[in-house]
Amino acid sequence: MVEETIQNCLPCQAATSRNHPPPEPLKMTQLPSTPWKEVAMDFLGPFPTGEYLLVVIDAFSRFPEVEVLTTVSAKAVLPKLDAIFSRQGLPEVLKSDNGSPFNGAEFESYAKHCGFTHRKITPYWPQANGEAERFMHTLQKCIRAAIIEKKNWKQAMNQFLLNYRATPHSTTNISPSESLNNRKIKTMLPEMPCSSKPEQKAMAEYDARKKEQMKSCADNRRGAKESCIKPGDTVLLKQPKENKFSAPYNPQPFVVEKKKGTMVTAKNDSKVVTRNSSQFKVILTKSAKHDDKEVEPKVPRPSNPQEQKTLQQRPKRNVRQPARFVDYVNYEPM
């Protein structure tokens, strides 16, 4: 009787943690069909500097995006989401907790404008946002170690993100970067070289054809030709135009030291400059003019003036005299 009364006592039940119901079986979420279709979002912080981290992680590839914030207001969060979505694209579903930035009309209007569904997890149950929560636990451990070692925690975070994105995930067995972007990213760790995929080779061939077409059209339109500048030439350097009376070239000559492709390095008594070949003009010297004159072919001129006059005339067509002028004598001027 006494025991039953105590068990049915409401204040007694509220004051003890005994007879707590066991947790329900885990409900595993199904992997989305494509990368960046469903993403989870949460905040980490504040840090000793008063800053926060906005974490957005892809449910398919586990690829994380992290942005630094000074406040968690919707006005500060939305531009950071714009930056992330500009790199990865818009998701179909965005999952978050019930924090203040996600409950206002401003965020709901943003979700409607971008075309994604904003799904809120159960209040006070962070396990429902497991992808973000688990990643933030690892990220917080990394940043805490950097702060203890008196390192720049932002640099340590970026190095951690590079390695995390390149490491095969324990659940998918594929690195987040390769799963999301279909390529492996290079880190400081040595790795075996891999051959190009067939689609990459096809893209390279298509790129080469299009570039050759653009080069041909541009060269024909601009009348482009190979530069004749060579080491040892004396050149003038193009200078910025200060006013209407400024000379297009600096009157101080330079001497070309070396040429690599279209990049020309020249020097004078005061400085060494490296510019594109189009910024230089070769100085025409007397010897160069003399050489040009010698190269010109000599055309023989006729000695007879009458023959010269004949050569200078344009060809004439045959003229037939009308029949009504047959009985007349034509007058030809001398």
C-alpha cells in the first residue's frame, strides 16, 4: 500500500531519475540519391575570440563547408550560405536545429527564394542532426588542440579540413572530396600518380579543339604575327599615357636580355623590366634601314621613253567602229 502510493506520487516521480524509459531503437536515415541534395547545418562556438563557426555538411559525401561568423543572427548567416551555395550549388533539403536564426521569417523567406525545404529537427534532441554533430565534435577537438599549443586555430582548422576532405570516410569508404566532386584532392602526403579518366581525356581533346578555333579566329581578326624581337635588340618600352601630348613609348632605350615565349626581359642603365612582347618596339637603326633597302628587289626599267609610256598604259579593249562612220576619216590627235 505504501509502496504503491509512493510509486503513484507525481512529485516523487518528477524528483527521481529511476524508472527512466529505455531509449528507442535507432532510426537510420537513408542515404540521399545524389551529392549535395540534403545538407545539415549547425553552429560551433563561441570561441575565446567571440567568433562562431557555421558548419554545413553534405549528407551524401560528408563533405564539410565551414564559415567564420562574429554573430549568429540571420543577417550574418545568409551571406555565408550564399558563399557556400555559390561553390557547391543549392540543396533540395537543409536540416537544422531550432536556433533563433532559423526560426524567423527572414530565413523562411530565404529558403523559399532559393527553392529548398527547411527541415527542423526535434527540439533538444541533437542526435537527430547526427552528421553535423559528429563532425563538429571532431572539429572542436582539432581547434582545442591548436589553442592549447598556442597556434593560429584558423590555420589549423583549414589544414584539418584539407585532410578531412581527402581522407576516406569510415562510413562511405570514399573521401568526401572524391564523393562530391568526383576527384581526389592533393595534400602534403605522398600519393601514387593516377591515370586520367576517359571523360577527362575527352574533355581535354574538346578543350584543345575549341582553343585552336578561338586562336585561329582571333589571330585572323587581329592580324597577329610572331614577334621579331630577339636577344640583343634595342627596343622602346610602352608607357602609360598621362595626357594628350604623352609619347606612347619611353624614349629611353632598353636592350633585350632574353625572350621566353611572349615574355621579354630587357634592361637599361637604371632598371630591368619584364613585359609582354607587345609592350616593346624595336628601334630602327641606319644599318637596319640599309639592310632593308638591299633586300628590296630591283625592277629593270625600260630605256626607251615610248616603251616606258606603253608599259605604263592600262590595257585597252578592242573598239569596233559603227557602220555609219565607214565613209568618214577619223581624226587621231598627235
